[in-house]
Amino acid sequence: MSIMTEAEAKTILAKVIKLSTADECTAQLTGSIEGNIRFALNNVSTSGVVSDTDLAVTVAFGRRVGTATINEFSDAALARVVKRAEELAKLAPENPEFVPAVEATTYKPSDTFSQATAAITPDQRAEVARASIEPCRAQKLVAAGFLQDQQSFVAFANSKGAFGYQRATSMDYTCTVRTADGKGSGWVARNLQDSAAFKASSDIEIAMRKASASAEAQALEPGKYTVILEPNAASGLISFMFNYFDARQADEGRSFLSKKGGGNKLGEQVFDPRVTFMADPWDKELPVYPWDEQGRPRERMPLVENGKIANLLYSPYWAQKSGKKVTGRPGNVIMSGGTKSTADMIRETERGILVTRTWYIRMVDPQTVLLTGLTRDGTFYIENGQLKHPIKNFRFNESPVIMLNNIDELGRPVRVSEGGRMSMMIPAMRLRDFTFTSLSDAV
Amino acid sequence: MDRRQFLAACGIGAGGVLLPGFGRAIAAEQLVETLDVAVKKRLADAAMTAATAAGASYCDVRVGRYLRQFIQTREANVQGVTNTESSGVGVRVIAGGAWGFAATNSFSAEAVADTARLAVAIAKANAKNQTAPVQLAPTKGVGEVKWATPLRRNGMEVSLQEKVDLLMRVNGAALKAGANFVNSSLFLINEQKYFASTDGSYIDQDVHRIWSPFTVTAVDKTTGKFRSRDGLSAPMGMGYEYLDPQAKDKTLSPNGIISYGNSYDMVEDAQAAAVQAREKLTAKSVKPGRYDLVLDPNHLGLTIHESVGHPLELDRVLGYEANYAGTSFATLDKRQAHFQYGSEMVNIMADKLQPGSLGAVGFDDEGIKTKRWPLIQDGKLVDYQATRDQAHILGKTESDGCSYADSWSTVQFQRMPNVSLQPGKKPLSLNEMIAGVEDGIYILGRGSFSIDQQRYNAQFGGTLFYEIKNGKITQPLEDVAYQMRTPEFWNACSAICDERDYRLFGSFFDGKGQPSQVSAVSHGSSTTRFNGINVINTARSLG
């Protein structure tokens, strides 16, 4: 029952809407089956499957809102959950920022489901672990990795006639390979919707090469360097920045997108003109649901276009208050880039540092989006188009806003593994004057 | 999920239909209900019988009901009141020498037995490539037992109105004292956990936690500058009594900053925060260099957490967390060599017993009775934190009781106990400590924190910074962060206030593992001095 068909979901949702006596009622069914396998020290450590299905009912009497949920779907259970939501709404304080439920609309479906991912079995997961571990064991390397796959569905309806149903899949693979003496470490990450495109046996080679090549790292003085951030290294910084794209925060004067004297930087040149970030639920590589968490239809829209702030993120309440059109909150961010691979970009670099992965990134100063974090699992010095030698890891103190004004070149965007923060496609990027502030002894 | 993601998830709020990933929303009155122990035992027995029949050599079952209440406000508005419940059954087995895990939200004996069989099938699939079979430290079943967080007032029984009124008073106080914005929240957590294992344990526990954070922001529109000041509370393993302030639990610094111990005056702190946030707008930007740092317990707790708590997690040391959280510089050979982790006055204890702490439980999620043990003695590394399948690696015959899962649906693994710096043995007050500092910075509250994957290189910010010159606090500072290398930092520890100054810091959402799980843990300390620490200036210009 974890994954319902559209007809099954529609029947339940229609019953719920009919049962409610509130001014408005929204019901949402969600279900998922998640499988995972984790391995370390060349052995499987944990592995499991978790399934869950929930019905959430939100009702409003005027500006009083109540939400209740249940995971049973008998008629009696549906009556219970509606009654409970209505009781909660009557007890709740009035919400002055209440916005009515979304009007009936047609959602253009996005292609978020892949059969191969939904069909992954425990044996296939074990095979991914084996394909990662065996070549490492053969070369006296040590693998630690994680594969997580998920199939899910969302169905919702409201008393205004809105209805949506869609299924989705995703898989995320990461593997760290270390040399037996702990002096070298490499990493690979793969984020896909369709697991048919995934081959652990070839991905693992990337991590193995980096592990072997990164042993005996030399120390470079901290300072400003030209860097090539691989997509997964760059995304860690960029995803933080989008936490500050909220229009209300900017209008209130507490964001890097606030303007001196009041207002926000909408329309202003904030980044290098090559920087464009699009939200697009129908993107072929990275489709997401065509509605947001509140059922509002998403749109294809630029957030940054040619370095200018093209759109800020408005909550429905703030959009209404600011006289803006209410749109769905984006579910993905796709950064434009070029066609070059990371390897191409290395070949064209005279001197610089290749960063495989960034780690433990935290906000230091929201005023400037200054972030700190470290490099890990494959940091190399580049000279005359070649990886000259491995270098010790650095701590950086850098702002993505400054970084995206120091672009030398952008590579080909790829899906990045972001641990659920935000679905993103990010290119590798060569940047000038990236600020490393100290050395780390960590491998 | 880390704290930021958690807060973002909660931000969906009551107006939305998607709930935080923590389960189903329920009515407030259901937060005080409990599941019948007999029902839980029947489910556990069904799982263990099915798992054993399917070939498991060991099985444990966790029947969990995880309740959370979140109240979020900003200024005069209640943004969301959410009551959630997540209930289900997680079954972990060993078959063929490998672990397998499966979980279901169904409470039918049949579904739970099916889940147990799935866990066995997963274990058998994993066993094919397993080179080293799982080795469990022996433990005796404890039969049917109970444990509960000692509470004076169950937060789940306090009316919504009383809680909302408190947060509105907090916000009102901050705004009146000059804040432009204030966000305040209240998080209550109740884990009703039933653990059973084929060793013969049936353990019913009722665990409560509370956290009341706020952020006050001051904006100067003419300069475009904004600064925030977070509350100085600590999340605690307590009931609502934590929010009933007692004069005895307050500590006053020489410059009038009030810190809190086992109870918290949230309104008073919000008022101070507004004044201090505005003060931060014009505070002196720190001159980079080496300073003697005087670190308040509500700041030092996070430094202990990152630079002692995590590196001494045995799974990290061994390499089990290499792909995500990382490994550790504190390798096993360092324990044998009595590695000088810190100066001789540094004594750090692991603990799962301390009343009021977030880590206190009667038994861990493997059914092991909890205890207290030393990690660092007189500055020397002496021990780690282990679970049942790790104890043999340290030559131990019992687990340290450090197993935890954040949900019925997640698999339990090694998590940090409370890790606390013991108070100084010689009498020393905060005032006396500051009086002895020539050129230093006094830091309170948590700020940004980042540390490498082997826990060597760390950088910490804070909430409040004050310049110390010739034994006196002179003025507030801004743009302060200190960078450190763990062993050098702890060896630079030169003074620790005595037990009168001892307070708990807490981390409510400590992330670890894949899939990432959160846990809550406390770190106690007294105000502590570290000599000659590298301080950087974090101010930048966006042009």
C-alpha cells in the first residue's frame, strides 16, 4: 500500500474532502519505499528497507488552520482524521498571515519516475556494495560507501477542486576510498533518477584513482588560489546562498540581497554575467514535482539571469503583501555552464588547485554569506594542465557571492548529491582568488 | 538532517499540507497518551519468533512512538503549531553473521513478522560478501523493566495557550528593547521506546527533551548592516520546569551578561538579546592575532562536542563513518601510547546518566544499561565510545551503551553520550579567571562551527564576544572566529573554573550516519581559559 495508484489515491482524497465541513480542506497522501545499503572497511555494515504511507488533512475555518494525519484509510479512519483536523483548527490561534488554499488548476506532469529505480532489490544493493568493495580489496584499498534508492508518490486534492498525482524515484550513491595506510583518500558521488544509468564498477574507479593519487600530500601555504571546484564541491557553497533568496528576508534588511536604505536587489547585477540559475520542474535531467509543498503550481523561472537577480522567493503571504504574483516555490536549481568536463578544464589550467569535495560548510556571516569549510578526499595542485601532486587539505573562508564574481570558466552542469538540501545541477567551475585560510592535517 | 535542514522542514508550517519528515500530525491531547506495554510485547515477540524461524541468530525489536511538538512564532504572530507522531516497529537481525534491518509503520503482528523476515532476507543477501562476522559483546537480558526521564512538569501536558503566551512575552520583550525582528520557538520531544531482544530484555522507556531557542535581529537600514543574537538557553533532558526560572540557576559575568543553568528566564534573555544585537551593529571589529580565550560553558560545549566527542566515537576511529562524517585523528595506537590530548588539568567524562542532560537514558537502543566512564584523564586519552559489536575491538567485555536510533524506522548505531569537561579542582570563579587575563576575548554562546573529517582543524564563532584587557572586560567585539588544531588547543587549556560555574550545553540535532540521523547530547563544563589561540577577522565586503 506504500505506493498507491492514481485511482486509489483519488478515491481516498475525494472521501476526505466530502467529509469536511470546514471553509476549506486540503488532503495529501504521501508514500515511499526507501532502500539502502551501507558499507565500510570493505564490508557491508547496515542495509534496510523502510516503507511508510501517510494522509495529511489541513482544514481552515476563517484564518484558523488545523492539520492532522493518519496512516489508516478505512472510512472510519478518514472520518476520524477530518474530525481531528477540524477540532485542531477551532483551537488554533488566528494566523494573520493565512493564505487560502490553491485554486483548481491543471498541472503539467514532469517525468519524475523511472521503473528501474523502483525495482531495485536487496540483492542488487548488495551487488553495488560488492562491485565497490572487490576492486578496492584487490588493490589493497579500503571502501566505505552508501547507496540509497527511493520510490515515492504524492497525491493531493482540495475543496476548490485542485488535484495532483505523481510518482518519483531517485538514487544516490557515494563512496570514499582510502589507502590502507590512511594517507590517501578519494571520493565519488552519483545522483540519478534512473538507476539504469548507474554503474558502480566504473564509478568506483574514480574514487580509487583519487585515493591512490592523493597519498603523500604536500603542504601549500594558505592564501588566495585559482581553484577548480568539481560540481559537488561547488554545490555545497551555492546551496547555502539560496537560503538567502527569500524576498521577505531581503525586504526586511537581513539578507545579502537587501539594499542599503531599504528594499531588495531584484534586477541588480550581483554576480558575473555568466551566472544564470534556472528553476525548472520539467528539466530533462532533473525533473521535480510540478507543484510545491502547498500545491501551488511551479513555473520555469530564472532566479539569476546573466548575473542579475531575476526572481526572489516569495511566500504566498509576502507575495500578496508585496503585490507580486503567487507562484510555487522552486524545487530545483539548474546553473548554466559550458560543455567542458572537469578533465578538460584541468588541461587548460596553468596553475591552480583541484577540489573534489567540500566538507562541513557553515555560515560565518550572513551579511556577506561568508562560509567556512574544508576540502577533502582528493585535493591536487595543477600545473601546466596536469595534476602535479596531491596537496594537504585546506580550510576555506569564502562567500559564494564573491566566488561567483571571480569566475574564470564554467564546465558542464551535472546533477549533484546534496543530501536532500536542494535538487541542483551545477557545473565544475574555475575560480580566481579563492580564499584558503589554514591547512588541515586531515586525510 | 542537521539543525538548519530541520528548521527549514519545520518552516513549512501549519498552513501547508506537507509535514516535517518526522511523522503524522496529531491532536495535542494525544501527546500524553502511551501505547499499552502488552501490545508492544506481543509485537516484539511476533518479530523475534519470525526472525528466529527465518534463520536469525539474534534479533532486536524497537516499537517506537516518537512525539514532537513545535511552536514557532515571529514578532506578534504564531506561525505554526504542529503536533506530530511517528510510530512503528524497527527490526534488526543478525543472520549469516551480517546485520539486516527493516521497519514498518503497521502495528499488525503479521506485518511485523513479515518485516522481521525481510530483515533476515536482507542480512542473508549481505552475508554473501561479508568477510568478518558481527561479534556482539555479551549481555544478560534484564527482563521487563521501565525507565523515564525524571520530570517535575511534563511539557506535553502544559496547555498550548501557556506556551504561546510565553513566546509572545519573549517576542514582546525583545521588540520593546529595540529588536527589529524576533523569532522564537519551543520544541518538545517525547520518545516512547520499547526495546526487546532475543537476549531476554523487554525495556520500556519514556524519554523527554525540551528546547526553547530564539533569534533577535537588529537592522541598521542606512548602513545595510544586520546582526542577530541567539538565546543563551541549552536544550535539556527536562520537562517544562526548565522554563520556570530560578535565581540560583543564573550566573552573572563581570560585564553583566546573564548565563543560565538548570532553569532559564527566556523573557529576560530576549530583552538582553535585543540590546546586545543593537550593540553588535557598532561593535569594534576584532584585530586578528593570538589571544587568550575565556570560553563560557554555553560556547565551550560545542567545541567539546566537535573536538572531543566526535573524534572519540569508535566507529569513526575504525573507519565505519569514512564516507560521511569521516574518521578520527585519535587512532587506537594513541590510546595505547597515552596520547597527551590536552593539558594535565583536562579531565573529560563520557556519561549517559547525568540528570537533566540530553543523553540520559536508563538503557541504550541495544538494551544496555547506561553508565559513566572516563575518556581523557589528566590530559591523556584513555577510552572511546562503543556499542555491542565494537566492544571486542577495544578488548572490552561489555558495551559502553552508546547505541541510538532517531526513529523506529532508522537503524541504531554508535552515537555520542554526554561528553563533559570536569570542573577545575582548585577554587576559581569566573571573575577571578577574567581578572588574570591580560589580552583576551571572552566568548559566549554558539556560533558557526566547522571541523575537518579527522577532527584536527576547527573554526568556531560565537554569539557574544568581549575584549579583555589587563583583567577587565572593556568592550564588545565583532567578526571573531578562532581556528585551532585539536591537540594544541586542548594542551593550551590553562585554567578551569570550579564546580560553582559548571553548566550544560546541548546539541539538539547532531547529525551522523547514512541515512543521516539526529541525536541530542549535552556537554557540561565550567568557564575555561585557553592561551594563545589564533583569532581571525571574518568581516568581508561584497563591494
